[in-house]
Amino acid sequence: MTFDTNTAPHAFAALGHAGRLSVFRLLMRFAPRPARPTEIADALDMKPNTLSGYLADLAQAGLIDATREGRSLFYRINMENCDALVSYLVMDCCRGRPETCLSALPDATTRPYRVLFLCSGNSARSIMAEALLRDLGKGRFDVFSAGTQPSGAVNEQTLALLERNGHSTEGLHSKDISIYQADDTPDFDFVFTVCDAAASEECAPWVGQPLSAHWGLPDPVKAEGTEAERALTFAKAYDALRRRIEVFTALPLDKLDRMSLQAKIDDLSEI
């Protein structure tokens, strides 16, 4: 789809309503994976019939797509059309070179990359990710974690698992996302959500416009079954995060442009 002075206003009009914009932003946070209408309605506390109208308007504008899998309907961002819309909006920026306006990642020789992992309770997945990146990053990253609804304490099984795998647990604690949203918060280069609840939260913009991706995983704290079955759930979450972080730390961060790097970190959600 191409946009011009005749077609672009229709797309912008679809986004010019608070309800439709909140749906669009939620789907963008879930991208590249799709979401069910019930999932969207629950996250936004929206009535199904209201949501249905918003989804229809966004689809008609070409901003989202609907697909059916069996009896379930899924919605996802149409990234190609959204990219075309943004390209139309900024095509004359910097004499047709909008990439020159994008803030670059810091030089790794100047300071470490600053990374934040988010989930709801900040007691398991985000804590695992914090410990993993600190060790696997070999000093190249300053790593933090937080929760949108922190439990107040790190899960004991999380601490035991990390210690068994040779990670230091010193300093790991459950904390609220708000401590990283103050005026004096240092800029983050990357923000990763590791649970669906955090990905659907409405969060304030991050200083410095960090690259972000959703690496959603089931919450091992909520696992049921025998002690061995629950331990296996924790181990699976740890292994998935380790695979993603190993690939992330191997990326040539200083050689990729922002768009290429964004695609790379999005793809890690499938590992």
C-alpha cells in the first residue's frame, strides 16, 4: 500500500481517536506476534463491541490485518503499511534522508549499553534475564530489571536456579518500574518485556527512545504440579532466556543500523 495526500489522511484519522490509538499501540507492542480480540479487550478493559468497531476501522485503514486460525480470529500490525505511512510522513526530513535523524546507539568503548528487562512481578523471568546478561555480556552492558506490579521479593526457586548455574544473586531484588521513570533516570538503549502482562501495560515513554522487543514467556511462578514439574518450568524459562541473550550478546551492535537491529531483536522472540 502506498500513501499520498489523498490516502494518508484516512490512516491518520483512524489513529486520531484515543480508543483506536490505544488498540493500535497495544498491537504494536505485541508485534510481530498477533493477538486475540479477548486478549486485547482484557488488556485495555474495553467492551467487545467497542473493540470490534475500532479493529474494523484500523483494518479498513490498512494499519492492521485479521487472520483466522481454526475458530480463532487474530489481529496483528500490518508492518509493511505502517512503514510506508511513516516513510511518507518523514520522506522530506533531512532532504530525504530521515535515517540521519535517528539517534544512534552509543559507542561501546564510551560506555556500556544500558538494558532493562520488564515483567509483572519482577521475581523470576526478568530477574533471570538480568543475571544472565550481566554474566554473558562480559562488562558490555549495565543491566536492570523491574516489574509493573512487583511481588516485593525474588522467588526462592529463581535464586536457587541461578546459583546452581553459577550466577551471583547478590543485589537482585524485586522493584517497581517507576524507579526507572524518574527525571534523573539514565537513558536506556534496550528495553525488553519478558511476559505478556508487561507487554500490554501502558507505560510512559522511555528517555532516549530505546529499542524494545517482547520476549514473552510463561510465568514459572504460576506453574502448578509436582515440585519436579514446577522446577522444570523454571528451567525452561531460564534456558529460553539464555538462548536469546547469547544471540543478543553476539550481535554486532555497533555495526547495525537501528532498523536492522530492531528486526534482529524482534526475531529473538522466536528462539
